[in-house]
Amino acid sequence: MAQQILCIPLAKTKTDDMLVWRFEGKGHYTPKSGYRLLREEASMEFRGIGMHCSNSFSEFFNILWNLNLPSKCKIFLWRLFHNFIPNFTNLQLRRIHVQNACPFCDVAAESTSHFLYECSWSIQLLQALHIDFPDPSQFLDYRSWLSRLIISSDREKEWISAFVLAHVAELDTVAALSLSSLPSVPPRWSPPASGIIKINFDTSFLSSTKEAFSGVFARNSTGLIMVACIISHPDVNDAFVAEAKACESAVLFAIELGFKIVQLEGDSLTVIRKFSSDSLDKSIIQPIITDIKAKLQLFEKITFSHVGRQGNAAAHALARIHTQFQLPRYWVEEAPQEVEQVTLADLR
């Protein structure tokens, strides 16, 4: 309990207390969120997974997020694991009137476990793809079965990844031919306008030790490195707070160096939106946002912008090498060799 209390972000500036409903993103109570909470508390299955998921299935999640697959495929597997797929059984639980017979075999109700390994159509599909799937009778539930399917040999993982990537590429090609051209976001880092300092930030979070490490990287309009640093943050409870701490470190770093016109750039869209918004935030990072906004008057101009992981590669690489140095660590007009290689690739 003491560790959990220490992990609560507190604002250094004076703020008024407020009531926050933490089970809704905007902080306000809604009947929908209340109903959802009651259903979750009443479900023994949810409590069991909620208490033991991080330990029992940690290997599954580590492998899942590191698979060489598009994000939409990994997110679908995550939703499938948590039974967030709107199959007919789940729709009936939400009081939606549907016939829950499986549309493929029309033998049993369409549920997550039936779709995965009970339906004859699914079994035939896995066999046709030459996927050596485990015997369902050896597992307690579909989560354990799905974990075993993902945690397979390297050869099987490579084969499945290659198959899915080829299928997704084919679908994307068809979609591109049928859709009108849309403006694309530059995937790589782009230099700021003349006179503006661009500061990229990212974080590396260790859930086991409740530590976060911020990588902050500043470059000018020519792309040359001005300063870089790695800062550690103890008592951080989750990756969301860690991203906010990294943004805070970037702002404080810019103030200490006397930068007046700054563009802050990170790959956490939620954090960027919260720092750019003028509305009152009611999330767990609200104290951090309050402290940062109180210091924005020290700049002539400061903007917050979102960029993909590829455009934030230098800050990401900097945050990942925190184990090599005694922190905090600062560099002026240079950076570690592996990070400088990333910056050179950005300028090509």
C-alpha cells in the first residue's frame, strides 16, 4: 500500500481538490461506466484474470507485442484474449436481441471459446493452414489455449507472422486501390523551422521496479544535435504516467537551457492531446499537466505535436540505453554512438 501511495503523482503548484470518477476517461460518472463496473465486479472470471493476468500470462503478452505483425492484428489478439469481441453471446449479455447460433457450423452458440477451437470450421481452417494447435481439453479456458498457441516455436512464429503479413499486405493493396488518396503523415523525423528547437521525448518503463527513464533529445532546424539527456523517475505506477513524466522532463530541460521557442514532440497521442487541450483534465496525470502548464509562460512559444514511433526513434533509442549510464546523464552537441546513428538516418 505504501508503494501505491508513493506512485500517486502530486502537483507542486497549488490546485483545488476535485471529484474524479476513475472508471471513465473524462472523469465524470456515467450510468454506462457504473453498469460496466458492477458487471466486472460480479464476474469471478474477471477478478481472477485481473489479479493474475500480469503474472500468469506475462510471457504471452511479451511475445504478442514483439511479434512482427501490424498493430491491428496484435490489438485484435489482445481483444480476443480479454473476450472483447462482439460475438453473438457477448451481444446477448449486453441485452441485444440476436440469434446466437454460430454462423459457420450452426451447431452451438457463438462464443469466444467456440470460435477458437470448438467450431468445426475453425478446426478445418487451422488444419488447412498447417498450424499445429494444442489440444483444447488440456487447458482450463480459451485464454490458456490462446497463450499456448502464441507461445510456440520460433519456426512456427516466423511462419505465422509471414503468412499474416502477406495477407494484410494484400488487403491493404486492395484497399489502397479503392480509396482516394489521403495526405500521409511523414513517418520519419522532420527538422523544425528556422529559429525553433525541436525536442523529442520518450520513456522506458519497468513495471517490475516501478521505474521510468526519460530520453530527451533536442535538435535545431539543420538537424544537428544540441543537447540530450536521460533522467530516471522512481515510483511510477504505469506507462501512461511514465510518458507524462517524460514530457515534463522535456519541458523542464528546455527551461533550464533557456530555449524560448520550442516544439515538443512525442509518440504518445493521448499525452500530447492532454497537454495541448485547454479543458480541465481529470486523469491520473492531471497534477503533472497542471505543473507543466504553470511553466509555459516562461516560453515565447511552445507547441506539442504527435509523431509516430519511427519519427521519434532517437528519443526512443536514448531512453532504452539507460542501463549503460549512471543517471542523470547529459550530452552537449553529441549523443551515445547508437543514438547518433539514428539521427544520421533521420537526415538521409
